[in-house]
Amino acid sequence: MAFSAPSLKGRALRLLSQREHSRAELERKLARHEEEPGTLAKALDELAAKDFISEPRVVASVLHQRAARSGALRVKQELQAKGIAPEAIAQAVAGLKETEVERATALWRRRFDAPPADAKERAKQMRFLMARGFSGAVVSKVLRSDFDDTSDDNPDE
């Protein structure tokens, strides 16, 4: 009995079972397996019609996985790499910008236990946050903010 290679639809379903993929990602990953021109597009059309491929789910998945540890710039870059429509990216990033400073501060607090003591340490902390996609303005706000935890928790003290 000869073993036959999985169909394009089968390969796509296997990829989709691991995580959400955009249509552009599936096209990129499966193009080398397409034997007849047009068969990949047809298979992906069928999967999209059955709602196996969903751009809003891809966006939601990226936001869920990355938002807590990444800035809006990093999330935007990842969504662009996945081939998500510019309007969907703009909408997702706009929602992230509202909580950017809080998320950057939480990430900073998890990574560093104290404000920068000197210029070298400040540069290190800035690079850390900027590498995760936070803008320079957000990073400056985080490093300028009041680092006294007790004043935020109970203003009566």
C-alpha cells in the first residue's frame, strides 16, 4: 500500500489545528505543495467559506498572546507579517494604545526591581521596553513615573 501525501486542505487544517493562521500565512506555507495552479486558492476558499480561516480570530489570537508583553508597534508588525488587512490592524492597535503606559509599566515592574540608578542602567531599561515594541514616549513616561508603590495603593496614608 502506497502512502499518499496529504491534500492541501488537509495540510491547511493541520496548520489551523495548531493555531489561528491568516489566509496569507497559509498561502505562504502551502505554496510549495501546490501541484496544479489554482488548487491552493480553491482549498483556502472552501476553508474560509466554512469559517476555518478567520481574520478577526487571528487578530484576537495575536492580541491575546502578545498584548501583555508587547507594545503596539510590535503587535502591528506581527499582524502585518501575517497579512492582516490594514483597517483591522489599525483598529487593533488603536485599542492597545489606550493601555500602552499601564502595560509597559507592568512589564517594567516584572523585569526590573528598581528605577535606573545611572545613565547606563536607564539605557538598558529603555532598550528592554523599546525592543518589545513600546514607543519612545511611552518608555520615557514609564521611566519618569513615580516608583513609590504605596502612594498609588492608598492615598490616605
